[in-house]
Amino acid sequence: MRINPAGSQDFEADVAVLADTDVEWVMLAKAEAAADIAAVAQALPGVGVVALCETPAGASSAVKIAAHPATAALMWGAEDL
């Protein structure tokens, strides 16, 4: 399930809908920092995050994003970079 970028109104709506489901994995759009992964982990405890690195900020923070315990994988948004 793809969810909108952390900090956006759409992110809040996405995690609210998913909070009462059995979702195990989400793809976080435009992940730019480990704090974005932390926001997902706080909103959806136990859910694995596939971080979509689609911006220069995300690409430059890839090591820190990958190191977050909730990060399951990274994907590149080559069309966006």
C-alpha cells in the first residue's frame, strides 16, 4: 500500500485509514529522512516501510533512512530524480 509523504495532510488521512487494518507493509512516498520513517512507525506500529527515495534529499539521506529499524527496503524514484 503506497502512502503519501510524512507531514502531509494526505499522510495523516492514509495512516488513519490503515490504523485498524492488518496491513503489514507500506510504501512511503518521497521519504527524505529517517524522521519520515519514524512518523510511519509511530502511526502504524509494527508495519514495515518501503521507503521511496524520489528526491535529492531522499537520495542523500538513504543510509540514514535504511538504518531505521522500521525500514524494510529502499526504492528509487528514478523518474523523479
